[in-house]
Amino acid sequence: MSAPAALETEFRSLRAAAGEPAWLSEARESSFAAFAAQGLPTSKTEGWRHTPAERLIKPDFRPAGKPAARGGFGGRALCPITFHRVVVHNGRVLPGGEGSNLSGLPAGVRVQGLAEVLRDEPEALKHSLTRGFDKSGLPFAALAAALARDGVVVRVARHARLDKPLSVLLVSDDAGDGLPQAAHLRVLLLLDEGAAAEVVVESVGGGRAPFWTNLLTQVSLGEGAALKHYRLQRESAAGRQTAATLVEAGRCARYESHAFDFGGALTRTDLRVRLAGDGADCALSGLALVRGDEIVDHHTVVEHAAVGGTTRQLYKAVLDEKSRFVFDGLVDVRPGAQKTDASVYNKNLLLSEDASVHTNPEFKILADDVSCKHGGAIGQMSPESLFYLRSRGVGEAEARRMLVYAFGSEMIERVGLEPLREALTAALHARMPEAAEEAA
Amino acid sequence: MAKNTVLKIDDLHAKVGDKPILKGLSLEVKAGEVHAIMGPNGSGKSTMSYVLAGRDGYEVTGGSVSYLGKDLLAMAPEERAREGVFLAFQYPVEIPGVSNKYFLKAAYNACAKHRGEPELDAGPFLKFVKEKAKMVEMDPAFLNRSVNEGFSGGEKKRNEILQMAVLEPKLALLDETDSGLDIDALKIVSNGINKLRCPERAVVLVTHYQRLLDYIVPDFVHVLSGGRIVKSGGKELALQLEKEGYGWIDAEKAAA
């Protein structure tokens, strides 16, 4: 394998231009080598059989440029404007006053653009950026590590708390020339011992041309730290996203993830959580509403590397038209990880005969005193339920909407932030499947 | 003044899959009347209920059903409900994720809109539905739970009667509403139905057992057998069926 020429050229020009510290250059080089060794995934690549990355992601998408217009971000986001906010527009973090609003962060909490930190105090990130991660099966994460010029860095000091949620808004719009674009971004969420934060990363796509967001997120949770990590995916019809999130959870730390996929031609999410300390805990939830030709793919790996870890995992998908949903959830219980308590479930509602689901919840268990449960289900809308609702006067379209909502709402109810829950409820209603609309 | 005919079933034939179930069923029900349809298992009682409510999978092959002078069979299930037809299910369906309150409000407002009456917002509706819940002796906490999810058999049937009280139908079809109820639940459910008896409303009780008719006294009793009504009479017919079973009906039929 080797890297496609366009990406090789981009990497070389980045390397030539940047006056970066040697350790960062080395990290970029080794990441690019790891990408080149794997190449772009094809339909024959393990883990990518059902997800046609090669058809939708082209190496010659050129680096994201200046969008034709700026502003109006509040109206485009689901996140309320009362949250702290960082806006990343076409791959660049916007300063305060141009969309970002970080005034009034509490003591012990720092939120900055990656480019800014690399310019002002790169040494502060040396540990995070040089710490290697297992890049096997993660070619795009390796590419992001090699190419990302900007992103968001959140640091929460020992026992500090973010007083209200942080909204990280990733906005993509067409450039003036309307050509396909790509943005490689890195997000670092670093919580020291006993720290707590809620972070909502929301992708909003506005353009008509393909826009590929390639996101690498690294989460580090110290002892007893707690992060609620929300991912709201609302790409445009031509939006593509590859996102890898790597989580390292210390003793008694808690990582909670909520992924909502409400749009985009292709969304591939890799979530790898390592419960490194005893008693660490993760809860991974997802809801995808997929329609048209869209493809949503969630690959999760939770490694139980210590005693008494807990995993609660449930992903749901509603599929209409010719859409596709892929779920691959592995829980890997390492030797010695006794008292592991883990469950992995995936439930799917198919509204169309042309839609397809590939589901694979799985365990690899190398300890003997564990409780592990998993299951996958694919079903259609119950004709009994539909008739019951209609027999009470509820119209067919409305009845279908109620049943789709009922299926999905369980995941929205898990969202602790009330304003966000309300916005998600409205978004769920607004993105009701076409099949329900047609029946009206 | 002559009573209004609410339901007129004329020589109705229907099949499920390839199997003919109803074979010439005729029945006329007027406003204010309570009719009991009794019959052995497999006689077509539930099929009749489902055909009248418009469930998929039941194909009408002959005859007609007129409801307040309109062709009932031409209407979609929701239209029938909005026009005032209500079926209390033998097996009410559980719908996780839809609250009882939301469901009742959606149903009520769909029917109100159809009649050109004002729809109710959440506040006034809640007040209205709580009154109705009291009538069927239902704890208002059930309004916040998912429709029928985890309800006991008695609670499900009570929930059916609550829906009926909210929708105030002109024709109520109660399909084996007594099945699976203990005596206390049976009394509460019967009590609720009796409170809903009125001169404008017609009620058709479908039941296997006479027991329900101790609590809801019918004006007419019909015996359904082999897909049609084979005998009609007053409430004393139910007592005779209770004493002698369905065997003598079949014998009479064979002799005829």
C-alpha cells in the first residue's frame, strides 16, 4: 500500500511550511507512514466491507478553503446559544466574536483552538500528541494525526468542572468555487482527576458539494473524571464524515457517549474505549435516522483492561428507502478484568424493503468472572400497533410517525441536558422518514 | 319517535386468507340498544369485530355494512373511528415509548377535528381525561405510562374503556372484554360500560360467557355459529345458553 499522490503532496507541503517542533514533525511522519501502510480502505478491507469509502471519499478533495459566507451559526445549530461555544468553519477555528464564545469559562477550564496552542505553547500538548495509539483499522485517524492543522483542545484541571456544556460546532459550507473539500481535525478532551465536563460536538453541513470531515478525537479521563460526550451529526446530503474517538479511562472514571446521526451521505464512526483503571465505566448510546442513499456505520471497541468495569451499549437505527446501517460492537475483556459487567445491543427498525442493516455485537472474553450480554434485532413496524392507533382515529401517517418516534425517543430521553433533549425531539420529528410522509 | 338505526349488517361474507369465516351474517342495532353476540370458539365473533373496525387481512366477499346510513366498509380504520365506531380489543396492544396521555390526546383531537369541534391543548385535555379516568377507577399515574406496556389484563381492559369514555363513540364494539378478568376487575369494567350506556349510543358485546351479562344486561342476545346468526332472543336466551351450552343450537340447526 501507499498513500494516494494527492495526499502525499498535501502532506509534503504541510511539512515544508510548518515551523513545528521536531517531536510534532516526527509524530506526523509516523502517522502518515501508518496511513500509507494501510491505504484508503476498499470493499475488501476488513471492517469496511459494507461501507463504500472508496466511492464517496476521494483523495483529491482539496483542503477546505474559505467559505463564501460566515455567520448565522446560532440558527443552524441544535445546541442552544447559552452554551459555551467554539465554532470550526471549514476546518478553521473561529476566534471569539466571529462565532465562538468562550467568555466566562470557570477556573481550571481551558478551551482553545489547536492551531493557537501549537503556536503559543506546543510543549503543553507534547504528551497528548506523541502518545501513540493503535492505528490498525484506523487509516483515517492516522491521516488526521498527520494532516490536522487545527481543532479544539479542552483541558479541565483536577476537580474542576465545566459549569455549563461546551458546544463544538463543526460547520462545513461550499467554498466560492463549489469544488469538493476535505478538512482534517483533531479534538483533545483532557480531564484530570475528578474533573467533569459535558461536550457537544455538532456537525452541520450547508453546502451542495461533497465535504469530507475527517475527525480524530482523543479523550483522556483521570481518576474519577466524568465526561458526557455528545455527537450530533447533521451533515448535508453531500457530507461525508469519518470520525475516530479514542478514550482512555482511569480508575472509577466515567465516559458517556451519545451519538445522533441525522444526515450525511456517509458517516463512519470508530469509537474505541479503553477502561484502563479499576471500576471505570462507559455508556455508549446511539440513534441513527437514515434515509435516501445514506450510510451510517458505527464500529465500537471497548477494552476492559481492569477489574470491575462496566459497559452499557445500545445503538438504534431507523432506516428508510435505500439506506444502510452498519453496527459492529466488540467488547474485549482482557485477562484479569474480573467482575466486568457489559452489555451490547443494537436494535433496528426497517421502514423499507430496500434498506439494509449489518449488525454484529460481539464479545471476546479472556476472564472468567464476568457478566456479558449482547443482542442484535432487526424488525419492521408492527402492523398490530399501527392498526391499534388507527382504530382510535389517528391517521396512518401520524400513527407511523408516533411509532418511529416511540422507537427512537428512548435514546433521546437518555440525554440529560434538557434544552438539547428538546432540540433533539424537534429534530427527530422534523426528520421523520419519507415513508411516513408519503402515507399522508 | 322511531329509534335511529346505527348499524345494519346485511348478509355479510368474509374470509381470512382462503378460509371463509363469516357466511351470511345479518344484524341490526338501533341507538340506545345493547346487543350481546354469543357463540362458541371459532364461530366468527372476533372476525366480525375486526371486519367492522377495518383490520387488514380480513377480506369481505359479499354483503354490506351500513353505519348511520353510510357504507362502513368503504372507510379506512381511522375514518370509522372518527365517525364514531369504537372497538375495544380482546388483546389490547402494548406500545412502548408512546405515553397513554399523548395517545389519547392524539386520538381525541383527530376525532374532534373530523367533527369540526375544537381540539384540546395539553392542559385542558389532561383535566378532561382525569375525569374520565375516575369513571373507570383508573389511577391517573397510568396516563403517564406507555400505552398498555406492563399493564395487567384488568388494567388493559380498563384502559380500553377509558379510551371509549374519551372518544364517546356512537357504536361501541366490545370484543371479549370479560376474558381474562377476575371478578373485581369484571365489576369495574362492567360498571364503566354501564355508565356509558345512553340513548344515543349502541353497544355490541361479543362474549363467549354469560357471566358478563350478569353485570351488563343486554336488550338482545344473538347466537353466532358457523359465521352467521342462528338464533336471536332476549336476555333469557343467554341464561339458556349458560345452562345448556351451545350443543342444542347445533342440533336445532342440523334439524332445520
